[in-house]
Amino acid sequence: MSAEPRFFPAIIREMRQTDLTTVANIERGAYEFPWSPGIFRDCLLAGYTSLVLEQGAAVIGYGIMSIAAGEAHLLNLALAQTARGQGHGRRLLEHLLDLARGAGVEGLYLEVRPSNRGALALYHDAGFEVIGRRRAYYRAVGGTEDAVVLVRRLRTRR
């Protein structure tokens, strides 16, 4: 008699201090120049919208967004390597967009490396549009890399 694999639905919840080690590990697996655990702690202390995606007892992704002055800014979003390609990033992004809409902001802004084709495809599919470029924004091996600036408009200006 073989045991069937258990499926645990992923849930989105607020990030806690106890998640910071796992979140920092996911960050190191996702980015060549990762945020430090202290930056994540500071985001929590600043009251930014800080969420994790949890499946079973495991945190498999996170998203951090700031909201101020009628705008939202997606500061960071990443998934564990094993959780990619399953729609989890899209689900987390849509949840953050819903929260931004609920806050009445005009748009959700973000920066992304032009070399991050997976993220660019996700944002394009979610209705984001390119509005600019920040020169030499990111550290990169051998120097710097530009950032593509994107926005998803959520309501029109009056």
C-alpha cells in the first residue's frame, strides 16, 4: 500500500520576525546581490506590507510593498527555487495588487533588472507597462546594471 502524496494549498499571510531567516535564504537563492536579513527586519519595523506564501509548514515565497502618498511600490518579491513555475509568483503579485487597490493608490511601481526575463514576463502578463529606466541602479558582477521601471495603473488621476 503506497501513501499518496499530500497536497498543501499555499496560503498568503503576514510576514513575522520568525520568518526572517527563511525569507533571507529564499532571497539568497533568488538574487546574486541579496538583501540582508536586517533589511527585511527593517521593512517589518517600518510597517511595510510584508507577506509570505506558505505551503504546509514551509515559507516558499514573499513580497514586500510600501504604500504612501497615493502610490504603492513593490520593493521585493521572490520564490524559493522549488516553488517557481507553478503560478505562485502570479498569485502573490495579484494579492499585492488587490491590497494596493484597496488602499486607493493610483499605481503600483517597481524596478526590475532587464536580465530578469522571468520577472519581466510575469509583470508584463499582469498588465505592467514600462515607464522608464534607472541607469546603473543595481550592483552586478563587473559593475552595475540598469533597472527597468514599471507601473501597473490601478485608477486614473482626477
